[in-house]
Amino acid sequence: MDVAFTHVSLWTLLAFVLTWTVFYVTSRRTKGKKAAKLVDMVAEERRDGGTDVIIVGAGVGGSALAYSLAKDGRRVHVIERDMKEPERMMGEYMQPGGRLLLAKLGLEDCLEEIEAQKSVGLAVYKDGQEAVAPYPGKEDNNFPYEPFGRSFHNGRFVMRLRQKASSHPNVRLEEGTVKSLIEEKGVIKGVTYKNSLGEDTTAFAPLTVVCDGCYSNLRRSLNDNNAEILSYQVGFITKNCRLDDPEKLHLIMGKPSSIMLYQIGNTDVRCNFDLFPGNIPSIANGEMVTFMKNTIAPQVPPKLRKIFLKGIDEGAQIKTMPTKRVEATLSEKEGVIVLGDAFNMRHPVIASGMMVLLSDILILRGLLKQLSNLGDAKKVSEVIKSFYAIRKPMSATVNTLGNALSQVLIASTDKAKEAMRQGCYDYLSCGGFPTSSMMALLGGMNPRPISLIYHICAMTLSSISQLLSPFPSPIRIWHSLRLFGMAMKMLVPHLKAEGVNQMLSPTYAAAYRNTYIYGRKPATA
């Protein structure tokens, strides 16, 4: 009995070992075949004159990058979810610095034939006061391009960029919805997507660029930088009208925050304002219209109010959109880079998001141009790290200024906060060096973080001086200390996020300006 049991146990153990061995070998072969099949598919696509770069999204960034890389001989496959003309209420203003960068990419003609309007600066309003803050001229700032901006319909601009990109033989522009990234051992090899026929398919390339906007579904799989909602922009377009002063962006320091009006077409005016989460009236039941008429319109200066009310009375389509902040972080995965609003966002009050994006594209294009083989994931990763450092002077200036100004513009009954708000108005309206320098920073004409820090400190000290007048009583000293603390609270997180060295060192900013503003020397990876 014992011998029989022993024999049965031994045979059972042997059968188990043989079964496990067969399963293990078969499994390894299957995985090997799958990996080999993936490599073969990529190799076959390369042999057939396949794609060098896949770009997810054909908005401003995707289209501009596609055209720029195509001019350098790269074969680019752009996959866009919806080819119809977008209807956005952001991305309608190009700062002077953005126009320069657009020209350097060979895309300046995309601002033609879309009724783009010339803008020479800001008109700022507060409590019945009015001031003009123009962009500095070439003689004041040494800016090597026309010192004015452009405002336009975002959708028209995007369609012009798409037409320009698709006209290049190296660009394949396709409608499709990207579902996921194809990854192998930490390297992104391509994407899976549903094409316009509803078929699931794949595309492979050595480099994938995710540029699918603020609602990106792919960002979460690449970065851990969650989007923080700051406020909501409410806006509409008033048609068949023209501002008395159409060459300025009209900024009203209202309540609860900023109100803006600017010309975006020959007879179209954009009207928008900021509200905060938890206090958004319903559009569907008419509460928003009532709120705009009773609360917002009375704050709009009389010369602008008629246009604001005209749009409401004529039933203009009212839209809301969240304003978000996303700190730029690099993905640890190779073979991929994230750009645009999927990568970095700040409050849109200074209308400079497209300028940062075009700066990123110009930098990235120059660095990739030095690589003959994008299939070398290590070298591409080194380029991406260099890109992240080189972009800082422009991105840090815009991120810090946008988020700081959005906080200053919030109305408050707090004496310290209101003093800072008044100080901001006084600084922009005083003329001379303070105004021209601030407008050069805002317009991307002099991207220099340390200069911005100087002006924030100067504005803070000026506000404190006003707060202490006519004599420094204990309560005034207390409010002054609180105001200084608020200023530091706005500034210090950006120093930490952007990097103290990048924010304070003049070397980075000088290198950026020499290369990308003045074009004096090339950047290297």
C-alpha cells in the first residue's frame, strides 16, 4: 500500500513538473512572439517610409509643431479628434512675443485672412479711473519685431494652421480618437486610436507628442501633475459692432474679479469675466443673464457697456470654461513628450498661453534638429531634459505673472488685499519705466523672471507706502505686514515650482533671449 502510494505521488509530481514546464515555455514563446511582432510592425513601418513623429491633437500646438518638424524633413502623423472648426473662448490673443515666435516658425501668414485685429496694449479701468498701458516701442525695449499683438477667432486661426500643416508633403493629418499609448518596457512606441470609420487601429513612431489640450486623457498616464481649477471664465461674442478703441484689450478691475472686452473680428467683440467655483449662476434657467445685467454690466465703463448689453439682449451664446493651473513636469517614460495645455497651464488673464506654447515648439524643434535618429530613446530623453531647462525664462515669467495677477485682481473688502489691487492699477498706469517694463514682460518682449520679481517687489513696496500714508499707525503697519506676506505667498511657490536658480539667475534668461528673441546663437542639447 505504501509503495503504491509512493509511486502515485511520484508520478503526480512528475506530471505537474512536466505540465508547468510546457506552460512556461509556451508562455515565454507567446510573449516573445508578441514583442517580436511589435518590433516587426515598427520596423516594417519604418522601411515603408513610416512616421518619425506622432502628434496627438491638431490645435495650435499640434499643427504648428507638425509643420515645423515637416520642414526639417521629419515625417509627421497628426491625429485629431474633430476636424471641424473649434469654437473656443480662449486662445484668442497673440502677444507681440508670440507673433515673433510664430514668424520664426514660418507661420506668420496664418494670422492673415482671419480678420485678426491689431492690439497696441491695455486700457485699464478701476473705480471710475482709466489708464492706458501700451507695449513699449523698439527704441524702449530693443524688441526685434513689430511691438503689437493680434486678437482673433481661435477657430479661424486653428483652421489656418491645419491648412498650412496639411499642405506639407511630410504631414499626414487624420481624424481619429486616440485611446491609449503603446508602451514597451517604459518606452512609448506609438498609439492606439479609432479612425474616422470607427475602426480600431495603431500607429508607431520613435517619438510621440501629446498635445491634446486642457482636457487631455493621456496626461494622467504620463505625469502626476493634476490640474487645479482656479476660476471659471464666462464669455460671449457681441456681433455687428466695433469698440470705440478697438486696438486695445480693455481690462476692468471689477467684482468679483476681472472683466475683459476686446475686438476679435471686424465686427465681433469678445466679452468675458471671471467667477469662482460655487458661485456660478445657471445659464439654462436664465440666472446668468440676470446676473450679467444686474451685477456685471453696471461695472463696465459706459463707453463699453452698450456693447456688453447688446450681446446679452441679442441672445449671444454664453459659455463657461474652467481656468486651470498645471505645473510643468516631465514624464519618466521615454519616447514621449507632452506639450501645450496638457503640459503647463496658468490663469489666462494675461493671454499668453499660446506664446509659451510657440516658445516650447521653437525650442523643441531646434533641439530635435540636431538628432539624425529619433529612434535613440536615450538621446531623445536628453533632448527633452534640455528642453525643460531652456524653456524656463519664458514659461516661468508667464506662469508667475499670470497666476500672481489673477490673485491681485480679485476684489476684496480686506484693506491689505485692496491696497495691493490699487497698487497694481497705479503701477500699470503711472507710465515711464514701471509701465513699459511690465508691458514688455506681459507681452513676451523681455522674458526675464528676475525682472518680474523686481517689479512685484516694487509694486508691493509702493502699495505698502500708500497703505502707511499719511502716517504709520499700528493698524496700518499690521495691514502692511499682511500685504507683504501676501506678496511673498504669491511669489515663493513659483520660485519653488520653477526652480530658484532658473528664476534668479540672469544667465538662463540671457541665453534664451539671445537664441530665441534676437537669434544670435543656437541652443544645444
